[in-house]
Amino acid sequence: MYACIHCREGSRQALLNLAFTFSPRVEDTAPDAVTLDIDGLERMFGPPPALAERIVRLASDAGLRVEVGVASNPDAAVCAARGLGGIAVIPAGQEARLLAALPVSLLFAAAAEIEETLRLWGIRTLGELAALPEAALSARIGQEGPRLQKLARGAGCRPLLAFSPVPGFEHSLELEYPVALLEPLFFVLSRLLHELWAGLEARALATDELRLRLHLEDRSADERDFRLPFPLRDHRACLKLMQLELEQRPPKGAVTAVWLAANPVEPRVLQDGLFIPLAPAPDKLEVLLARLANLVGQENVGSAELLDTHRPGTFRMKRFVIQASGTKPRISQITQILRQSAKSVASILAFRVFRPPLPAQVQARQGRPERIAARGVKGNVVSLAGAWRTSGDWWKSDGWDRDEWDVALSDGALYRIYCDRATRAWFIEGSYD
Amino acid sequence: MRPASLKAELQSALSARFGSYLNFQEKPAPELLFTGIPEVDAVAGGLPRGCLTEIVGPPSSGRTSLLDSILAAATSAGEICALVDAGDSFDPETAAAAGVNLEQLLWVRCGARPADALKATDLLLQGGGFGMVVLDLGDIPPRQARRIPLTSWFRFRRGVEHKPTCLVAMEQEPYAKSCASLMLEMRRQRECWSGAAGCSQLLDGAVVQAARRKPAGRDLTTKAQRHQESFLVSSYLGGSTRTA
């Protein structure tokens, strides 16, 4: 048996809350109606009329004015609640007779076009619709006709579409005593993640963002946000990411409570081609990048991005992300220009940069370097080219103005040196290799 | 009788009876990754995947030019590559000019800490999925690099074995010993200058020699031209240009 609660004035959430107090199987039928499965509730609430009265009473206490229809199928219950008003209990087998006088407009699912057709035919009530010949109705308005006719007879047989509220994927744990060490904290995180993932897996969901809040002993909170570049379903990878992050930046005090939340999203579905080049698995790559960042520092791991400036050796490190398979590799505009200019040569003489530039002692005659000495570099200039004067950003505090030279030293290496014109200091910028 | 010839004689004697079953334990030839420089490919035949390759040479011998060319060839083919830069000396600008797709290259800067570079290489090999992993020890002084224990190289060899990854180590001297499957020695023969000496001279490039030292091979000379850095920038922004 099914009961439908209809309320003309009231919030949808209030209706759902009312329905959930009686049955765990509730359908969010329409903004003004909910349907609940009342099979097996006789022992708790008595027969259906008593249950319906109880629903109305409880709704009245909550300030809602509702109509309740009880029938053997959800659609008949909805029609009864909307059309008959008050409390309407339709015994099994009596649906067609009791619903016959109700207007056709109660069939809320009917398309406006069909409703207009029925009106032109002079069909006003459900009984008139139920009396039409089924084959002729199907021939005129298609498959929707017999379906509506079945609803008009109160003989619908669709299952109840149970409403499952989207849970907030968050878990928290108050610790019995403050935890100062990371290792016990990882056990707590592992447990919370496990619980979180059980909920996500039960709903076939993944997450692309995790939020961790650590309540510290001094009543402050340490919040961390883990944004994942793609939806992840492996809780071990997430735990590893958290471990690496906490090892790199441990909390500033003992932890008294942990709160963890995940943003639920649909999992990523990918079908790689047979001839796509090898690439690291995305979840493994995330953990690998976190490990590398833990080892050498976040700012030292990633891919280089050239900047649109004349300043020598300017680039920016950015997060390393693998482009989706099948997409054409994105090449920056500056890289394209560099490539076009270098297209005519077979290979480029590469440059190795000294970071920071090596301060050098340079003996010069008539402004031309003759002997160079720096840490690890020493020799006479065998051949040289220059000087090329470059300058820029003079309007800023970090502008540059220098004379550059390419020199071949007696130690057998080729270097690029420069003289800072502001300070008259010499530096070795790097070597050609 | 030498063991190799004895083995060959036994195989030929038994092949009629056992057929190809005698050869089933032989290692299949590794897949090769081309360097992008035909002359070097002619010398080395390409870099073997699943093996350790050493590129050895003193500073300014053309090692990095060769490396950039290899990375350009690999990233152009859509491979994901990783560069462990022990000396933090990689220049993205010349690499991009050589054709390296920087988006496809994971750059790990170790700031002159070889121990971190070894750990990072190990992590990358364990992580898997990279078409090429490069360990750049080119600026690490030999007396420091010689302290890398041989067990590390054995670990690298085992880590890359049976994987479609090409592990390349760039050094001033060979350190991996028997762990390397291929060793290329680079040497600069001469640098090329153009223009009038003393007033308008330009460094055009250098003629470098690539020699396969392991397994033993023939020498071949190739010419690596200098990347005209300032010219490239000026062609975009209209700034200063180095011209003779």
C-alpha cells in the first residue's frame, strides 16, 4: 500500500521530513506531493485509515494542512490525495470506481498537447478516459494514451522511486587525548578516510576535493584543502597525499579533533587508445608529485613555462599536469616562436645556467676580457664574441643593464659572461654545452 | 675453447633435435628511442628502453645539446619525460628552441644536492609511466659524483628493467660501470665563430663528436649549432639583436 501526502502550501523539505517520520521509503513525487510506502507499518501505526489520520494530525501540529490518499499503487494514491481531499483510503480493486469522477487534469504527467486533445474530445473525467477503447486511443495519441488510461483506472504499476538524500560526505572524530605525533594522526585519518570512502563507493561516486580541519590544543584550527586535478576513487592515494602534506607542513600543535570532508563528484570515465604513448597513471602521478615536492620542495617540481619578457633566463614553474589523451599537446606562444626561429638548424647548442650567476674576477684590456677566475672556473680567454648590451625594466627596481660576452677559455669550455653596468661587477651566467 | 664458441657449437649440435627451445631464455632486443640527430642514431642505433644510457663528456662537449634533442624527439612523439636536474642548470629557453615540449617535461630541480637527485630518480622509476627519465649530473664535480654507490646504479638498472622507460644519465665521467647498457662519449672538436675577430665576432656553434664507448662502436662527427637566444627573443619583441 502507498500513501500520498499532498500539501498546497508548504515547503518541500517539510513534506519530506513529515514522510520520513513514518517510512524510510519515500518518493519525492512533485513539489507539492510526496508518496510513501506504508507496507508493514500496521503494527506501529495501525491500519491505513489510522495511519492517514496520524499523518494529518502530525502535519497539523507542524502547521501544515495536508490531504492524504492511500491506495494500492503510487499513482492512484496521488490521484486520491489530490482529487478526493481530506483522508481518502481506496481499497484494492476499487480504484477505477472511486477515481472515475475526478477531473482528467489530475494526471499531472500528461503532456499539455494531450490534455488539449482530450478536452476537444469532451473527455473531462478519469472515468470517461478509462472508458475509451484502448486500441483507438493508442492509434490517435500514441503510447501515452494507454498509459494515461491505465492511470485513470487506478491500475498503475510503476515502482516507487525512493528518494535518497545526498549525504554530506564528512566525518569527524574527537580524540580522547591530544595527539602531537604525526603517526597516530595518520591512523585517525586513515579511519576517517575509510568511512568517507565507504559512503562514496556505496553511491558510485568519487571526489575531487578533500577538506581537512585539525582542531588544535590551543583552540585554533588548522585547515587544509586538497584539490585533486581529477576525481579520485583510491582512498590510499588520498591518504598518502595527506601524509606527505602533513609531513611537509606539520600542524603547529597537538590535535584534539579531526574533521574531514569530501566533495562528491561523478567518477571520471576514460577509454585510452591502443596507440596512445605511455603516461603515468593520474593517481600515481599525484602521489609521485607530492613525494617529489616533499623531497625537493613544492617550488622545485613542475613544468617550466616561459614568460613573455626580454629578461634573460626568465621562466615560471607551474604544476605538472598531463594533458588528456587524444588532445593535441598545447605549446605556448613563446615556445612556438622560438621553434620557428630555430627551425633552420639541425640542433641547438644548449646552454647550462649557473643559478645564481657565479661572481667572477675578470682582467680586461680596453674593455675586453682576457682572464677569468671564479669558483670552479679559471683560465685565459682564447676567443670571444661581444659585447652585446642588453637592458630592460629600467623603470623598476629590479631592472637590468649589462654587457654580455661569449668566451672560450683555456680550460676548454665555452661560457657566457656579463658585466653589470650599474655595479661594474662581472658574472658567469652559464656555459654552452 | 672459449665459452661463447662452446655454447654456439652445442646449440648448433642440438638445434636439430630441440629447435628454438634452446634460445627461449635469450633477452629480446630492447625497443629503441631515437635521438633526433641522424648522425648519433647512426652511431648508437637509438637509446634502448628498459636500460640505462650514459652520456658522458666534459663541460661544453655538446652533452646537453644531445640531451635536448633527445627530449625534443620524445616529447614531440607525445611521451611524458622527467628531468632530474641535480645541478639546477637546465635552461628551458634553449630547450624549447630545440623543440622540447615543456608541458610534457616534468622538471625536478635538486639544487646541487646529488643525494636528492638519486632519490628523485628512484621515485620516478618506481612511479612508472614515463617514456624517459633523465638524471643530469653534468655539473656535479667528478670527485663528488664518484661517491655515488654502485648499488644506486644497480637499483636504477633494476628499476628500469622490463619497463618501457629509457633512463639517461648525463655525467662528466662514466659512473654506472656495468649497469649502463649504452655509453655515448661526447667531445667538442672546435667551436665555430663568424664575423671579423675583435669587433663583430659571433659564436655560431660547435662541432662535437659523439662516440659510442659501450658497446664499442665507431665515431661519427656531428655539428651542433648555437641557439641564437637574443635573436629569437628580439624577433618577437623587436628588441636587441646579436648580429655580425
